[in-house]
Amino acid sequence: MAIANDSKFDQYKHLIQSLPSISKETLLSEQFLLECDEKKKVQLYYAPFEHVNNQAKVVIVGITPGYHQMERSFSTVLDAKNQLVNDNELLHHVKKQSSFEGSMRKNLVQMLDELGLHEFLGLSSTMDLFNEASQLVHTTSIIKYPVFYNGKNYNGSTPILLKTELLKKYVTNCFATEMSQLDNPLIIPLGVNVSNALNYLVDNELLDSNAILAGFPHPSGGNGHRVKQFKEHKDQMHEMLRLHFQN
């Protein structure tokens, strides 16, 4: 377990724990704004998603944390204000509290169990990855800090991730560096936009294509093509798991 090499937590911890309360106006304010484009349509804010589980056998990758995850991460740090907990433990707790909640987690687990991932890991279900077997998983995002477009959660499509220099540099610098801290885990991309970004890193020799579970759909309930896409790629994904974990 470690903190990301480029962590900004030292810089922001006191600021977060000095907040009187958590609100959208406070979190999406200048004090937490990291970068934005010239027109301020794309805005990237700080949130403490900097824990890296470098022992992980599996990495689950989304596009970027949404506002709800950002709010939970701030609340977790604020609640720990008077507790004797080190930064690494606190950032680990942030990840556990904020990663893939609700129906998305249910859909994710259902698909991974159908592929038999839990059997390769010696678990009763992949739901264990979010509980007692959390040491086996690292949850992260292609852009680890929350991104908003016109004030709304960024979905990876508008604007196009790899055609937006502000965002692409976080893929090539932050995410690729984060993956270099891990020891050849299975990488599960959630949806086509994540997959495109990973393929870009593969093309630039920053990532191994053999480690990526290609064809895995986004588990959101709003993804109407989820079931069809999963069925189409199920056999090849199962074979990829077998090849990855037999090595």
C-alpha cells in the first residue's frame, strides 16, 4: 500500500479539514481548482484519490470520479480530523468509501462473477474485493481527479478525451505512472472511453495490451448495451483471464 508519487495530499489535507461543512459551492471553488481550459468549460478539481494498492492483482478503471465520489472523499477526510490515523491509511479509507457504489457495483460484480474472476482469485465472489479481499484490488480512474464539463460530471466523450490536451496529459503522465507502481495486474476498463485511453497508452508503449480485459462494458445501469456487449465478448474475456492468471 502506498501513496501516489505525485500526491498533492500534503498540500490539501489541512485545507479540507478546515472546511466548516461540505457543499458543492465549496468543493467546486477556486481553492480546489487544479486546472481548466481557456474557456473554463473543462475544469479539473482536487480530490484525495491518491492511494495506490501496489499489491493489487486487479485494477478497475473508470473515467474520472464524479461529484458524488468527490463529496464522499472530502467527507471522509473531514471526519478523520481528530483521529490518529496516518495519511496512507486515510487515503486507503477514502478509496474504500468512494469506489463504485450502488447499482454500478452490483452490475460489475455480476459480470465479473459470470466470467469467473473470483475463482481465479480464490474468492467466493468478486464482491469480496470491496470488503475483506480489498488488498487484491486497486480502483482508479484514467483521470484520477474529478473533471467537470460545463459544470457537469465529465463522461469521457464530450469533449473527446484524447483530443483534449489538458486531459490527455493526465492519461500519459499520471495514470501511466500510477500503473508503473503495480506488478502486472489485470486491468479492467469500464467502458469504451476508458478502453480507448488504455489502447492509446499501449500504442505508445506505456502499457501492456495483454494485461487489459478488452471488451468489458461499463456497468452503469444507464448503459443499455451492457448485456449485449458482455455476451458478445464473454468467451474471449474468459480466455483472457485464464491466460493472465496461469502465468
